[in-house]
Amino acid sequence: MKRNIFFIFQLLGLLVFLMNNLLSRPFPKNSAPPLTVIDVHSHLFGRITNNNGITFKDYEGAVENALSKMDKSGIKKMLIMPPPFPPEHKDIYEYDEFKEVLNKYPERFGFLGGGGTLNVMLQKYANTDIMDEIKKEFEKTARKIIADGAVGFGEIACEHLCLGKTHNHQQLSPDNPLLLLLADISAELNVPIDIHMEAVTMPLKTPERLFVPPNPEMLTENISAFEKLLSYNPKAKIIWDHVGWDQTGMRSAELTDMLLSKHPNLFMSIKICTTDCPIENCMIDNDGNIRKEWLQILEKHSDRFMIGCDEFIMSPKIKKKLPPSIKDTINLFAKLPKELKRKIAFENARRIFNLH
């Protein structure tokens, strides 16, 4: 009798375990390709505004869509962050909108914060004297983001070019006092800052294919100010995102090598999207193969690169379509040598973001 009761309890325990795993949907079984990649930079869109101007949210649907894309692409974990919003944007949101949904899948998701708060403040006060009250508010906001469970700050815009009618232009000198303050906080808390910045190595006329306005006619050189940020606090981990996706033609392999060689606290996340980046500016050639000079840089600085697909993953209730980037980015990743692939897939991300 005792043996039968013991067997029943074992069976019940097994059933509970299986149900918990099915409900939390941590990983698919027999997935191909295997789940090995940590994507350190993507976005969720779960806000829907109907014809009556009423806005409601469906982040549950966006997360289900994300999980499906991840399972098909071999992405084990995805770090979600709000885009970098300008102050005048009508639909600003932060990590608190999707945090609760992400927390249902702790093995599959993490998040960064600041695109809807810190970046708004940075853009708002970009060309003004920074008062002590503003610094205190900025620091309080930054510390709360990490206290709420974020693994970093992002997305922060320094040169954000408008690529479409609903897009926007943002410009911020990388050595802005508030961004330097964020570097100090980043170093203290040991979390990275994710920065969106088109490379401008010298004054440049905005490419004709881009919108002027809202983009300015001329773009301002920003690499020297970026180096000031990198040198200001060497303990601050700075991620310059979207390497491999270049809108100015100036983010070259040579520039990448120079900056990585000079600044040990600089890291980069790779994004490939052939639908909205001229192929001559891309990390891949016309046949989809990684260019020789870029492969050499990835191998030389193999502990400094990660995957950051920058996919905009929508709720299925949203009809809007944005250029997909998971497929192109993962296709490039799949062609890397085995040892390099392992570092870029997950080892570097796990170390830089303190993921366990």
C-alpha cells in the first residue's frame, strides 16, 4: 500500500513538472536549428490604435510572435528594449509596458530600458545647459531601470537618421554631460549602454536616398566625441549597435578595427538587413557571403561582437510591416567559423550582460 501511494505521488509530481514546462514554453523540442544564439537587441510592438483613436495593448501576441521567430531561427534568448524616442513622439513607451509579459518566459527574454525615458531626456536637453535638478532626475531614472530588472540601458540615439515617413531624426553629441553621467552609472552597476549612432567620420552631405528634412542637409562628424565617451570612464561597457548595417558608408572595417583596438570597453552588435541598407555599405557581398575584411575584424576582436538582429516584432493584430532583419543576420552568423560562431552566438553576450 505504501509503495502504491509513493508511486502515485511520484506520478503526480511528474505531471506537475510536465504541465509547468508546457505552460511556460521555455524551449521547443527537436528544434532545428538548435537554440544557441542570444540576440542582444530587438524590439516589441504591442500598441494598437483603432479607427476611433483608442489605443490598447497586445504584448502577449507580440511575445508569441517573437517566440515563433526565435524557435525558427535558433535564438535561445532575446533582449528586448524600447526604441530611442524623441521628446515629441506621440506614442512613447518604456520597458514597463512589456516587462510583465517577458517575465513569464525568463529563460527566453531579458530587457533593457531607457529608450522612452533616458533618451527622451538626452534629446530634450541636448543643446542646453544641464542643471543639477536635471542630473538628479536622470540618475534617479537610470538607477530605477536597473533596479526593476533591466540588464542594461538602451536604446540611446546619438545619430539616428530618418529612413521613412513615420521615422525620425535625432542627434546627440556622444560626449554630452548626461551621457557621461550614464557612463559613470553604467560602470558602477556593471551594465552596458546600447548606442545607436551612424558613423560620420567627417562632415557629410546627407545621402540623397534619405529624407531631408527631417534629416539635416549636412551630418556632423561624431567619432571624436564618441572616443571621448569611450575614454571618459573605461569601466563603462559601451555597445555600438548595428555594425554591418551602415547608412552613411563610413562605418568601415578599418574604423571598426581602430576603435576596438584603442578602446577595450567598446563592444558591437551585428545587424544585417539587405532591404534597407545599400549592399555596398553592408558586411556581406551580393552573394550573401561575409566580406573578407570584415571576417578578419571579427576574428581579430572575437570577444567584442554579439548578435543584435534589431527585429521589430509586432502583435499579430498590427498590420504594419517593417524591414525584417533576423533572417539576414542569422544567415551571416551561420557562415562563421565554428569557434568564432560560439563566441558571437552566446559567450560574449553572457559575459557582457552578466547573464546566467
